[in-house]
Amino acid sequence: MPDRSSTKHNEPPSRRSVHAVLVIAPIGCWSSGLALDVASLLSADPALLVRVGTWSTGAGLVGAVVAGIAGMVAAAPIPNGTVAQRKVLAHMGLVMGLLVLYAFGLILRVAVQVGGPAAPSTLAISAAGVLLVGITGWTGRGIRRSRPFGGGERRPEAAGDGTRVRRSA
């Protein structure tokens, strides 16, 4: 069995990005909002599930703003004009689209839900949002793989230009 003690999943907390830890909350809130919307279609008390899904969507928006602030702080030292900066800007653009989508979905939920199962429009927005969360996470992972972690230096295997980065002693 391979030794997994050095995998990134087992990194000590000091080597993990604060943004990567904080982003778990909105992802969970938005995913549970979609699950609650789907469950409301099959439930005897759909209004309760839709109400909890609405609160979950709102909590996800708040959590995303907090995670976004941490992400901007982490991205601040990236030099202008680099590949890493372009990746960060693409990621931030997707995140802004995600925030607009979920904010619109929350407004729509409050405006059109009067009881009963989730409206098709809110269900579609939740599903599209979860899909966009996956794409946004994929772009964020690309940033993580090309940047330093834990304040250390860039990993040599992530240099991307064929050069090796010397580790300081």
C-alpha cells in the first residue's frame, strides 16, 4: 500500500489556504439548497424544505463573500501580467457570476415561492449554480497548483515553464 503521509490531503493546517477552507461553507450551503429543492418535489411538507433551502442559499452567499475576501488577500501578492494572475482573474470572474446567479436566485425564491415544492425557475438556478461551482472550483484548483502554498515557495513540478525552482537552504 502506498505511503499517503505526504499527500496534499494530509498537509498540516498551516499549509492549507484559508480561502480553500472557507469556501467549503458556501459550497455546502448551495449544494444542500439544491438537494432540498429536489426533495421538496417529493415531500409531504415541501414548503418547509423550500424555506430551509432559501436560508441555505442566503447563508451560502454570506459565506462566499467571506471566502472571497480571504481569496483576494491570498491573491494580492501575485505579480501583474503572470499566468497565475490571469488564472486568478478568470476564477474571480466566474465567482462574481456565481454570486450574481445565487443573489438573483435568492430574490426569485423570496418573490415567487408561496408554498409548495420548489418553483422550476429556482430549481434551475440552483442546478446551474452547483454546476458553475464545480467549474469555479476547477479553476481555483488550477491556481492552487501553480502557486506557492503556505507562504512557501513555488513547487518545482508546478513551474510550468520547464525550469526548476531552487529551494533555499
